[in-house]
Amino acid sequence: GDKLFSVSETGTTRTTVLDNTGHGEYYHERLFLADKTKLRFSAPTDFNNFTDSCLAGGTVDLTGKHGDIVGMKSLNETLYVFCRRGVYKVKAQGKAEDFVVEEISYDGGEILPYSVARSDNKIGFLTKDGIYLFDGTTAEKVFDTAFSDWANVRSTAYDGKLYFYAKPVSSTFPVGIILDTKTLEVSFNRNGSKAFSS
């Protein structure tokens, strides 16, 4: 489920800092969590302190004009926040009062929740109209196909490749997608067997 846990040498404990969040990122000694259209952030090095204060934690409101937050990743000393229909650049170093939020021009398809993953110097994500790679400035569509009926998407990255896993609503089988961020080769696996590649 969408809960926050802390892990220590004595075990795992569920925290009540923020329930119903599935998106988080550790960036410049703070924990950033998505809360619909807002970012909650912790005090530096204190991941349980979200007290609203200049020296502690707080909230950044992204206005909601691009929909709910669907993922976030840090890249090149910057935190990028992905909403359903937009991308924000967050420079959050030092005190909260010095944070800077900028909207990045994005005219691609609707970004699918939980599909945002980072590999090396690129961030990749699935949209309703294809797969995009983002370099911190622009998002480029690298694979053109419809993912409009996909649900329960998950993503990760390893060794220069982005891995996406989802179950299309119209299918009984889950599908895995692998994108090589260097060659841009895309391969699909359906229920464990290779279906096709492009």
C-alpha cells in the first residue's frame, strides 16, 4: 500500500507522517513526499520531522494545474516533479525560504502514475501516447505506442536500462517493457516470454 515506513537495526516501523503517498525522493538531505498536488519535505537529516518551519520541514504547493503528482526523481543536483500533464523543476538546497520552483515546458501525453524512473543521466516515463526520455530540459518521445489502458504501472532502472511493468486493462497478462537508454531499443515481455522488440 501507499504507506511510509522507517527501517532501523531493530526493525521496520510504519510512520504516520503522511499516508497515501507512493512517490518520494531523497534530495539534499531531505525526504520529499508527494501529497496530491503538493510536496511535503522533511527537515535536513530528520526524515520524521515535517514541521512547517524555515529550518525544518514544510510544503511546496504546485497549484494543481497539471494534475496530481505521479513521480519524482533527482537529476544533476535538481529535483524534478512529474504531474499527470506537466513537469516542475525544484531547486531545494539550503533553507526552505530559498527553494525555487519552475515549470518546465511539456507538451507530451498524460504521464502514467508510478512510471517515472531514472537511469544514469536520463529520466524515463510512460505516457498514454508512448515512452519519453527527459534530460532535465526537454522530454523527447523515443517510442510511439498507446499505453492509454494501462494500470498498476511500476518502474525501475538498472545498468542503463529502464524497466516498466504494467497490466493493460484489455489484457489478462501483465507486460514488461525494457528501454535501453543508450541504443533506444525497446523490448516487450508478456507473461515472462518475449513478445516482440523494436
